[in-house]
Amino acid sequence: KDRNSSECITMSSAPTLYILCETAAGYMLLEVIEMDEIGALKSEMQKAMNDANVLSRMCKLRAFSAFVSAEEALEDILALSEHAIPNRLLRFLEMNLPVISDKKKKKKIGYEIGVADIELAKLIAQALGARVRSDEAVRELLRGARQHASKLAPELGKGVLEQAQLGLGHAYSRAKVKYNPARADNMIIQCIGLLDTLDKDINTLAMRCREWYSWHFPELRDLVRDNFAFARAAAVLGDRATFLQCLDDTTNNNTLNNLAQAVKPRGLIAAESADVDDDGLSTAQSIAAAARVSMGMECNHEDMANIMNFTERMVALATYRAQLGLYLEDKMRHVAPNLTTIVGDTVGARLIAKAGSLSSLAKCPASTVQILGAEKALFRALKNKGNTPKYGLIYHSTFVGRATKKDKGRISRYLANKCAIASRIDAFADELTDKYGIQMREQVEERLRFFDTGAQPRKNIDVMNAVKAQLGTSAMNQDEEDKNAHSSKKIKKKKRSIPSEEDQPGSSTKKKKTTDHDEPMPDASLSETKNKSDKKKKETGT
């Protein structure tokens, strides 16, 4: 045959090459018989891999190890995805590869292992001490082996490989997306992102609501400045004519009170008190007076219904945004209590979201935490050789806002240091507590006073030792309580396990001795017969 043809590829003088092929049904080890290293990357070689007969002449199956169950396959693929070599794979290679003696280790090993993944190749080389390669020629052979796996290994025929691939794919996807208790910070990341989106949307919708309803009642815009209060007032008012009819109705006295409840200054939560304050009532009276002389246009029933639907939806969305803010605050208190104590729930959640997770934030140095969120300004300054930014998301903290202009950079650096420490405590502590955060917040307060008055703040080592001692004493007290409770339980168990005097083995003899005195005296007739028998014995004896 022609040497240059794709069906005759000669083997070079290189050592024997074994190809490791990982499938969903098990591990395959192929031994390469004929392969031209130079022509491996040519188009003829790639076309030859599509022919099963050519591939069977190039390599043969040396060993195949099937997975016993789907759980084994999932365990191995999870280990491989995390760049770890499974023990099952190591045993398979040690059993089927040529044995390497100590003499051969000193010399060159007579075989190579071909692997698709470079990280897996490094792990196998460290574990077995063999030469492992991962190049284009090996990947091309693996492509052909996976394409014709059922012909190389008869065990994979009749749709076994396809079923294994489908089942393992579903199991791997479920394992990757399952709930992880250690990733509670993912809820924080999604929540703070939703809050930012809601703030933008609510602001846009509030401006649209003011503009739309002002065509009907333009005087309300000057009387109610707050966007959310304006939407609530518009929802209560509705059509001016209908509102004035209800207001003039003497039998219904709740109309003005409802309007006062809607416009009075309060939070976004719908839980309200029954009392109506003077500010809300005076504003409601002003609105009622303006409604009687309003210059707004009249709206028909259909137009007013659309305005009311939009206004009610905007109020419901703003209320949900407030509830989501409370949820974020509670979640931050449970996941990162120290970071929340220092910079607040919103800034802390933004730092976690920007870093990607709480553990990623804990791995960042204080300098990175300081400028987190100002990456564009940083790279622009580095490109233009200008001044780098002094703060990023930390700028929204109250400490930076309270500092003077010349001290903002220094307090942001100090605050970033405390945030880095707090995030590490929150991420890696066994038991979460906010005592470290409280003390570090006091340190930041002392640093602000130092910038103003020059009063020397406490050292960080002293603060940490004080908190550690405080936690140690509380833990010791808890341990003593646990020991006392445990010892009392033991005493109770011992009392229950001690047998009574009646159950003890020595109690029977004592009882007999005590009962001998209480036994009844024998009869007189019996004693006389005994005495006569004794006299007869003596006489016969003499």
C-alpha cells in the first residue's frame, strides 16, 4: 500500500502510547498500534478518524472498566470536574498499564499515556510517575475513539452508551444546580440586583404616574411632593367629581381619613396605625379644597380606569420593594453579621455581589475592597497615568460621608481594612456573631474622632483579644452549664441503675439472720420426743 495513504499509518520509534478515554459507561484504555506523529494533524488523518476500520487498525482495546451504578459514574465525573483524580480511575490504570520497576524509573519509561484534559494529565503524572501527554494528536485519536466507542468495546453496543450518557447528563446537571447551604450569599446577590432594578423602575413609573394624573388634577403635584405619596393619593382620589360626592356625603366620614392616611409621611410598608396625625389631615383638607376649584381636564370612565390600574400597580410594586428591603436586611444579619454591622446591609450586599460571593470577598485584600466598584476609574487612571480612585462602593457608607474632604481617602482605607477582616470572620467562622463587627465599628468611630481631636484610638490587637476573651468566657460558662446538666443526668442514671437491698446477693443471708429471731417456737411434743431418743442412744452406748 502507499505510505502516504490514510489507511497505512506507520508507528514511529516512540514509546508505546496508551489512550485513556472516559465515557459515561466506564473507562477505556486503548493501545496505539500504528500512528504517524507527523501526519496526525493533516486533513487525511482527520478524515481517517471517521472510518471505524481505520481506527481499529490504528489502536486496539486493552481494557475496559464499566461503572457498577449511576452513583459511581456521577461521583467520578464530579471529581474530574473539580480537577481531582478518582480512586477508581487510579486503580484501573495501575491494573492495566505495564508495571514500572525501580530500575525502569531511573531510566526512561517505555510507554506514554494520552489524556484529553491537561489538568488530568498533570494529576496522573504525579500519581503514577509516568509520562502523560495531551496534544492535538491524542485529542484526534480520542475523537475517533468516542465516535466509534461501541465498535471498540462491544459492551457499549445496543444503545448502552447513549442511555448512560443521557442518565449521567441529567444526574450531573441536578448535582450542579442543587441547593447548597454554604451558598446562602447567592440569595443576597440576586436580592440586591433586584432592588437596584426596582429602584430604577419605580422612579420611572412614579414620574409617569405624576405626569398622567396631573392632567386630571394638576394642583396635587404641588401639594404632595413625594412620588409614592402622590401615587397613593391618586389611588384614593380617583375621579374628582366622584371624590367630592363622597366627601359631601354626611353618612360617609372615612373619605377624608383615607386620604390623610395616604398622604401622611410614613414608610413604604402598608402596615399603618389607626390614628391620623395632624400633618396628614391638614394636607388632606388642602387637597379637598383644591379639588373643588381644580383646572384639570375631565376624564371619561375608561380613561380614569386605566389611570387607576396603573397607579395601583405602581403602589403595589413600591410596597413589594420595601418588603424586599426588609428581607435583605434579615438575610444579611444571618449571613454576614459583622460586615452588616460595619457598613450596613445595602453596602455590604453590594460588596458581596461585586466580588461574586462572600468567600471571594473574604479572599480580597483591603486595597481591593477599597476600590471595589471603581474598576473603570482605576484602569482609566492607570492608562492616563493620573490619580487612582480612593474609594468605590465604600463611598456610600456613612463613615465616608461624615469625614472631611481631606480625610475621606484615609477613612475609606481604614474602613476597607475593617470590612476585609469582617468578611473573613463571616465566611470562615464556625459560629457567627456580630461582636467583632460592633467593636470594629467603634474603632472606625474612634478613628473619625482621631482625625478631629487627635484622641488616640485603640489598637486592633487589643480589640480582638478583648472580643476573644469575651467570647471565651461565654463559651466557658456554656460549657460549665452543659457539664452540670450532663453530670446531673449521670447521677440520675446511677441512682436508677443501683439495685435495691432485696436484689443484692448478700441480702438473703442478712435477711435469714434477722428472720431467725422472728420464727415461731417449736411445739412441746416435738421437744419431748427428741429428749427420749437422746436418752436411749446414751443407754445403748454405755
